[in-house]
Amino acid sequence: MSASAVVPTSAAPEHPQEDEGLRWRTALASSPTVRLAGRRILIAIPVMWGVTFLSAILMNLLPGDAASALLGANATPLEVHQLSIKLHLNEPFLLRYWHWLVGVLHGNLGASLQNGQSVGQILGQHLPITLELVVLSSIVMLVISVPLALLCARRPGGILDRITMVLSMGFLSVPQFVLGLLFVLVFAVIWRVFPALGYTSITQSLGENLRDMTLPALTIALPSAGFYVRLLRADLLEQMQSEDYVVTARAKGLGTWHILTRHAFRNSLIGFITILGLNVATLFAYTVIVEEIFGLPGIGYQLLTGIGNRDAPLVQGIVLVFAGVVVLANLITDVLYGVIDPRIRYGRAAL
Amino acid sequence: MAALPSEAATPSVPIAAAVMAEEPARSRRGWVHSLDLYIPAGVLVLLLLACFVWPLVYKLPPPVGGSILDASLPLGSPGHILGTDSVGNDIMSRLLYGGRVSFEVMFAVQGIGLVVGGFIGVAAASFSGLAEATVMRVLDVLIAFPAIVIALAIVDGLGAGEADIIWALAVVSIPTFARVARSGAVRVRDQTFVVAARLSGSKRWRTNLRHVLPNILPQLITFAVLGAAIVVILEATISFFGYGIPPPGPSWGNMIAAGQQVMSNEPALLLVPSIVLLVTVVALNTLSEALRARWGVVR
């Protein structure tokens, strides 16, 4: 693992008279943060390749093919055969994958087998919806969980803390699809405040768009908030109980709230951000479920349709985007980790 | 919390073990102080008894093939305590038989995950070097996949039986177990007692079985209980989306899906199975948390 880190560390010694570009590059190469990022990217390449290859194998193993899925049950074998040839489905699996891979490396994700639309175009249309959902729910989740965790850690065992602990256990346990349906029942069927289904584009009407996004975003945000409240509260309490800097701060006469927000929270933030980054994949998995329930035309919805239609290029394209986002999130996390805590940057960066 | 990303909670597990960190174990004396363990365990035992034993002792209406004349009876109807659904099947009976599916899938998936994943993880840590790195990268690939997507795709391919769901979810569960087992095994593999066992000529499998495994077992079991909650959720989700147990066969997921169709008129058909599912998951999560506190398991 560490052998793959090829960014030179002992680059040419710095000479003031050397040209600006080289000096800049040398500085960059010896920056621990950049080395960490480079190492992460090198590790990410085989993982991303593996994810696409695995999804290709999976699509190939599924019984039935796109030709028969598209033509339906009434198609004659001849029609299916002709369409298979047209879609290149008769070529060997590895050859098809190879063509796809070469295309991807040239920036061409191929065309959907379903309607010949380019996968890049489909992603361009539907990815923003999913991203909006992810961003909105992350904001809601953070706005709920961070202040609540701080308030709970201020008086552990207090009334607020107890209520939060019970509620957060409930929310983190509730399956997304159940929570979504309960929201629909309460806010769309009984009270009719929010629509149960449908999506309005953000360019048509921002208000309508946010109205349509409220229930889906809450469905993703609340279980995650339950999870993060507990995570952050537990870590804050650990900091407050065991760390020397807290004792020092107390000895200086600082109040509990001040120590919590200015000292303990900063230290907890490192671990918090790490877990946040690692769970980005989970967040995207939730969008698949939530988009299906609320009828949002995001890429999660496209993914399920693609699996049903045996539409390998579409599925592989979407999986590639998912994997890319996850890798990117982990990369940002790692870099932030190093930025926040210099000990990690200089010390155990190799991990 | 100081774990570095490569060792930290697996991203495909929504409820990372970390979140279960409660305050350090309180006084361990007396049953009152063990209520955090006994209550969820008791709830689970009751649910298991209800699903597997109750139908044998007490005659329930069959979960399928109800008469259309009995359709849509409300809660508390004579002979149908929880009412009937829109084709006349008894809800109570469907809940219990559906629960059997959920629990059977849960035990099978976590059993397979624990044994196979545990073996892969311990073996990877034991061989170290290139083998370990390769195995871990392959696991990274599997874990980078959204769990629900891989499970749906596999079930779509295999078919909709209970065994197919078990295999599909095992594919999701094995890598996460392997990851936990490996990180646990890495932590003990260079400790003195393991090195001493190795130097004294103990065979590799014997060292792993007698010295490494007992030390990571609490961690693995806690993780298994935690993962069981996720398996129950995934099984219900798969059935809810119509890829799992096909209706009219009972399962909590497809009961909730059926309840969705009539939620404006008969919300009970949606609420009852949802509540049972939620109680089960909460019990599993609290049990895992209590075990963690008890055994002082670190992530």
C-alpha cells in the first residue's frame, strides 16, 4: 500500500536561483497533504476500476438480456436476435467491457441500450436532482445533530439528553422506506401540507422545488441525524472526561459551554468529519430508496430502471459516478483530516 | 474516534459501531444495572417465541388464502385481533409468519457473514503483506457498492425465494465482517501473547483459532448484532420493492407495501407492520449497544 506512493519526497534540494515553477513543484511534492491526496488517488484508481468491472460482471450474470427486456414477452426469437446484434450483445462479455472501458477513458460513457440516449446526457439530466437531495439532507442533518449533541453533552443525563437519546435511537433504527411512508401518511394524506409524489424542476419554481424536496430530504436526514447526534455526543463526553486540555481549561475557570464549543468540539470534529466522509456512500444508497418512494427522477431511480432493463451501460455509468463521488468524498475527508490536525499530516500520514 | 479512515467504520454499514458508544460501562452489579441488556434481549426472545412457537401452540388463521368475505376487518375484530387485509388474510398471522422469514434471513445471513467473513479477515491479517493488501482492496470494491443496490441486483437475478435473499444479503454482509475481523486481528497479531504462540512453534491455524479469535470475538458478535438490524431492514426493503418474498407470501416488507396502497383508508395496515419492524430493529440496536458497553469493545 505504501509502496504505491510514488510522489518523491526527497526532491531536488531547494536552490533560490532555480526557476519559479520547479520551486513550486518541489514545495508541492514535499507537502504532506498533497502526498496524502496523491496516495489516496492512486489507491482509488484500482478500486474504481474494480467497481465498474464488478457491476459489469453482475449485469452479465443477470438472466435475460436487454434485447428481450426491451421487446417484451411477445417478441419472436428472430426479433430478439436482430436487436441483440444491433446492441452488440452477441459479442463476448470481455470484449464489450473492453469497448466500454476504452470509451470511458476517452470520456464517452456509451449509450443507454433502452433508448440510445447517451449515458452522459442521462447523468447530466438526473444527477443534479440526486445531488440536490444529498446536499439538502446533509444540511438538515448537520443543523439538527451538531447543536443537539452540544446541548446534550452540556448536561449528560439531563432531561434534554434523555429525550434525545431515546428519540435518536428510534430515528436511527427506522428503515428509510418506513419513515418515508409515515411522512407521506402524516403530511400528505392526513394534513396535506406536502405533496406525496412528484418533482418540480428548480428552474421552474424554487418554492415548489423545495416543497417537493422537503419530505425526501427529511426522510434521509432524520435517521442520519439520530446516528450523528449519538456519535458526536459520545465523543464530546469522552473528551470532556478524559482529556488534559479540558482539565487545564477548567482550571483557568472557563465555563462548561465554552470548553465544549471551543475546545472539545474542535477535537471531536476530526473524527466526526471522518465518519461523515465515510458515510457518503450510504447517503447515496439512501437516495435510491427515497427517490423510488417519492417518485423523484434522480439517478437512483434510473439505476433501478437500468437494472430492470438489463441496461449495462447505464448501470455501469451510474455506478461509476457513485464510486467517483465516494472516492472524492473520502479524499476530501482525508485531506481535511490532515488540514485540521497537523499531527496526522506529519505523523501517520502513511496509513 | 481517533481511528484512521482505513480502519474506521465501513461505509456500507449505516449504523457504524461507533455510534453505539455510550458512557463507559456503569456499575456491573445487580440485575437492575443490566436492564439495558435484558430489556432488548427479552423483547427479541418474545418476538422469536411469537414467530416460531406461538403458531404451533395456538391455532392461527392461515397467513394466505383468506376469504374475501372477511376483507378489511378493523383492529380488534373477533377471530382477527389485528384485523384483516384487503383480500381477507389475518394480519396477526401474516405478521408472525412474515417475522419467521425476517428472523431466518437474519440468522442465516449473519451466520454466513460471521464464519466466512471472519475467516477471510483473520486469514488476511495473518498472512499480511501482498495477500492482505489484495484482499482488502477487493473488499473495498465490494463495500464501495451501495448495499441495497447490490442486494436488489442479485435478488433480481437469482429469483425471489428466501434462500436467494439470504445469498444476496450474504454478499453484502461478508465483506463488512471481513473488514471488522481483519482490523481486530491486526490489533492483536503483534501483541506479545500472539508472538509468543507463534515463536513457540504453534501452527498458523492454531494461533489464529486459540489466540487471535477469542480476542476479537466480542467485537465480531457485537458487530453481528448490529448488522442483524441492518439485515432485517434490507430484507424488508427488498420485499417492499417487490424483489423479495412475492405476495401473497407473508413478509413485513410486502405487508408494508400492501399497506401503502390503502394508507388513506386503512392506515393500520401500514402502521402495524411498520411498528413491529421498528421494534425489532430498535431491540437489535439497543442490544448491540449494551453488549458494546459491557465488553468495552473498541471499534
